[in-house]
Amino acid sequence: MIGRSVVRRYVAAALEAADREGVRDRLGAQLARLSPMMMASPDPARLLAHPTMPVERKLEAVAGLLLEPPVAPLRDLIVLLIDNDRIEVLCSAAEVYQQLVDEANGVVRAHVTTALPLPDDQAQRLANALGRWLGAPVVLERQVDGGTIGGIVVRVGDRWLDASLRGRLERVRTQMTAEERWGA
């Protein structure tokens, strides 16, 4: 597994090239389609890492996956990753790309998990409250997980706010287990 900082350097270089060429959005869209394919099956990575297949054939295969030729910065990124035997960078490239774009735009992305779908008006109020707390515009990534039982879990970068019923029950269990161990 390649470290996040390595992925970030490769993707940042591609983003910089995309900005110079005016294809930032197309690069993002292509990475958003390619990364999940790379994670879903080992076949694309095997093909791109194949030692005897010419690079042009590999790029044609990527064009087939994307249903269009890759933009020049993505093509150059893929060639560089093939040359450096780092093709697995493509698995998390879309996520890192989005983080870099968000950072450049001063936007914070918050991952919100609830037991039931969060209505749009509540989501907007939550985004506004988080924006005031963080001092930056917030984009919510909403997820529903029935295991949350109730309440909400918010993750912003490496910060967590667990106000879920499941989290509360786990904390009570941990506290009770600790008390049993220490005889309190």
C-alpha cells in the first residue's frame, strides 16, 4: 500500500498540469470514473503493470474504460506511474484530487453518517453550523447507516464527532467493563 503523501505528490503534479492546460474539471471527472474501477477489480492494474504490453496499448485500454481518451495530464500521470511501478496510486487518486481541489478552494468536506436520510434543510443547517465552527465553507458527504441507530457521526479530516446512539452505547459498555475490572 502506497502512503497518502506519495499519492498526494503524484496527483498534485497532475492537477497542476491540468490547471495549466485548462482541463481541471475533465481530469477530476476522469479520475472519478477511473479510481473506482481500479479499486473494484485487480484486472486494470494488472493490465497497466504488464511488463511486455506497450504503453500506447495500455493508454488505449484506459480510454476504453473511460469511454474517451484520457486528458493529457492523466495520460502523463499514468505513464509516470507505469514507469515508477506505482499504478496503485490510481486507486485513491480521485479522493486525493478532490481533497486538493477543496483545499485550493478553501472548502472543507465533512462526512456525515445518520441512521436515516438527512433531510436537505437539516443538512443545510448542519453545513452552516459546521462552517461557522470550522471557519470555512463546508460540503457534506451524506451516508446512511442503520447501525448508527440514531443521532449523527461527523468526520472532518481526522476529527470525529460521535453523537450517535451506537457510539453512546459503546462508551457506556466500555465504562461498565472498566468499572468491573477495577471493582468500582
